[in-house]
Amino acid sequence: MKKDDCIFCKLANGDIPVEAVYEDDVVKAIFDAGPASEGHILILPKDHADNIYDLTDEQASGVFLAAKKIACAMRDGLDYDGMNVVQNNGEIAGQTVFHFHMHLIPRYKGDTVNVGWKPGKLTEEKLAELKERIII
């Protein structure tokens, strides 16, 4: 179901015309309007989900299958050196539009894209505690 006040719902469902690079029953993929690098693509589910926690299994499967297809086409058609696959959940994590979306960001040697963190350390005790708290 789409949400009337959601810009990404409007883009994914054709209410706002956009040139799609890929589309199927579950997702639409478009170029990012404010790209981190040349060729930056967004994958948008057509049905609204605020974040990864709200995705249906069909949406999650559709997004990741589309990401693989699109990434392979990007690899074959663009001349870049690597790729970041980015997906943010919540304002503190950098989410600015609250409709689930995945970024495919081509990386070029010498670009100014910054996706990363300083690696931390875990003790064996903390690792065991975390594992016990995450029950699937």
C-alpha cells in the first residue's frame, strides 16, 4: 500500500514521472537526485515500508534480487572501481526519507564519498552477552 504524503511512494508508483533504470512488480530503481557519485541508484519498494523492520518478506526478497541484477548491470556498463550498498534505518543512522530504500553507490578512485567507521573491539564476554540477547 502506498502512503499519500510519501515522496518515494509517489516516485515508485509513477505519481511523479521519473526515468526508471529497473522496474518490476515489487520495486522501482531510479537515479538518486542528489548522487554521492556518478551512477548512484536508489531501489524503492512500491508498497510503503518505513524501514527494514517493516518490510514484508516479499519486499525484502524483491529489493535484494533487484540490487544484485542492477549491480551486475552497473558493473558491466560503467567504469568504476568498487561499490557501496547502503541502507539506513532511523534518523541517527542517516535515514532522511522514511520509506525504505537502498543505495547502490559506484566508487571511483579519488572520489570524496565517505562510507565507513573506525573499527571497535569486543571482548569474549561482551560477544557472548550480545549473542545471547539476539534471538532469531
